[in-house]
Amino acid sequence: MRFMRLILIYLVVLTGITFNLSAQEDKTRFTATLYGGLYLNNEQAWQLEPSVTWNFHRYIGVGVGIELTGQYNQPGRQTLIDGHVAELANNERDVAWIIFKPTVVLKSPDVWQSSDRYYRLWFQAEPGVSLGCPFRNSLTYEIKDFQGQLYYTSDYRRFSNKGLQWFYWNARASVNFAIDHVVIGAGYYLSNLDYYSGRRNVTLANGQKFYVPKKSLSQSTYFSIGYQF
């Protein structure tokens, strides 16, 4: 009976210590981050990604983000449809995607820190996958007719895309500086995302494919700001 009592006391004390250590580690179990950057090889494209990371270990975690990306300042594209001049609809000139991104987060030990760990500096790598959905998987052209010196849209023609690819890999490497719970970072991003997959296999009325650049790895640089909680 005395032995059982000692075992019970030991388990209660051990459980208390475990909960105490767990509570200390849980202080910064999660990090909410906002990434913002520019693609380097996709004809003027921006990216914005809110994400949340669960740091279940000091150096390892898992995260999920949703990237919004789109081009800007893209010129109009013209073709002939049934002998009429046709122009790519204005709201479809810029390629745009929404991308769901689960990742693994690998953190280095602090390469520098203040004596009270209020300031910290470390490196981080985040390999992951991208599940992408373009805002459009087709192209709409406005058919133009002239009336004197002016022209107007007389009709529309839609051309579908074939062979959309939606699954890709990605990797991010960054340097991060923490001020208490606030984390500021900068890094480089690489992915095999085919930015033009949503219009790579569009055949126009004249039998020619809509022109897009050749496939290449998508690269970007970015800054981030986050909060650990």
C-alpha cells in the first residue's frame, strides 16, 4: 500500500513537471506569417501569402499557406477571328493563381542571440508542395467592329485550355530575425510551377496556339513578417 502511494505521488509529480515543461515550450508553438514578393521570371508578377506554422519541435515544424499571385501591366493580345480583329479581354490579360501550400519547416539553431534571447537570428528552409488553381483555364477574346474612326465590341469568343497542371513542388530558404515575438525575414523561393499552365494549350481560331513563354522554374525573392504565439 505504501509502495502504491509512493508510485502515485511520483506519477503526480512527474505529470506536473511534464505539464510545466510543455507549457513552457507551448509559449511559441505557432507562427503566423505574411510573405510578399516578386517573381523574377514571370513577366512582372507579384505574390502574397498568409501562412500558419505549427512548431512541434524547436527545429522542426509544419505549415500551410495560401499564395495569391498575379501579373500586372500585361499588354493586349490581338488575333483574327472570322476576318475580324479580336483582342484579349482586358480582365484576362494578367495570369493569376491561388495556390494551397503545405510545407515542412526546418529551422537552424540560433546563429546569434542576445543574452536574454529577446533578439535572435536563424536560418530556415521550407520544402513543400503546391496545389494550384488558375483564376481562368480559358481565354476570352472581344471581337471588334469599326464604325467610322471608332471600334466597338460586337461579340465574344471563348477558347478553352487543355492539359492544365495543378501539382508542383516548392522550396523556400530564408534568414530570420526575431524581436521578442515578432519575426522579420527575407529569402529566396523556387518552384517548378508552370505559371502559364492555364493558357499553355489554348488553340485560337486561326489554328495557332496562344503564345506563352517556355517552361522554366519559377523564382522569386520575398520579405516576410510574422508573430510567434
